[in-house]
Amino acid sequence: MMQTMMRLHIMRQVSVLSARRTRIGDLVMRGLITGTGASVFLLLAWVHLGLGALLFAPPATPPRMVATAGPYVVTLFTVSGQFVTGDGNAITLDVSDRTGAPVANALVRVHADMMTMPMPVPDEVAAARGNGQYSVRLVFSMSGPWRLTITVAVPGKQVTTASFDVGVRWSQT
């Protein structure tokens, strides 16, 4: 009888310890699941909403950049800076041949692609013509690094492209 009572007492102690371990294990697992879910949510917000570019803005775009596109020299001027705005960013392009003579009869198109993620952007924008100068207004949907691909088409000649990397910021501050 005494042995039976001791066995029952030991079994009760083991079951109490097991219940405590189970409760602690449940709390630890709930904490891990909740913490992991919160971390994933914050990372998605950081990347998808562009919060990283809000806190760590991309470098400012130089006001003047030059690239060679086949027989042409394309100079990009960022007139208004590059910011996420509803009214767009003014960009001026000078297109000249290698001797420096302006190319006045070209069809110039600008296409913007975000380099870090696929973003919906407007189709290629045709630049307004001038005497070798072409201007366009681009609307960027998000802050971060963007690549502008400039296509120069002169009648009777091969179509060429030039690319420029620009840093788009959320605001001017």
C-alpha cells in the first residue's frame, strides 16, 4: 500500500512538471510565431512601401550626366531634381553628334525602370523637340534607384540607346 501511494505521488509530480513544461513551451512557441510574423510584416512594409528609401534616401542625382549612344552624345539635365511628385520631374536631354552638332530631327523616347523591384510605370514618353534639345516630364511612383533608358531614332539611321541611373527621393528634405 505504501508503495502504491509513493508511486501515485511520484506520478502526480511528474504530471505537474510536464504540465508546466507544456505551458512554458506553448508560451515560447506563441512568442516565436508572433515575433516571426511581426518581423515578416515589417520587412514587407520596409521593402514594398519603400520605407527603406524614406529613412536611407538614395544618393542625389547629378544635375548633368553624359552618355554615348552609337554616333550620338546624350546629355541628361535633371532640371527639378528627382522626387516622387504628382506633377512630374522636368528632364532635359541634349542630343548631338560626336562633333558636337545638335541632332534636331530625332525621335527621342524615355523609359523609366526601377532597379530594385518591378514597379508600374508609364509607357515610354516621347520628348518634346527642340534644336537638339528634348524635354520630358517623368512621374516616379516610388523612391529609390531608377534607370532611364533613352532611345534616339533618327530617320534613315540605326536606333540607339543610352542609359542613366537616377536616385529618386520621397521629398526635397
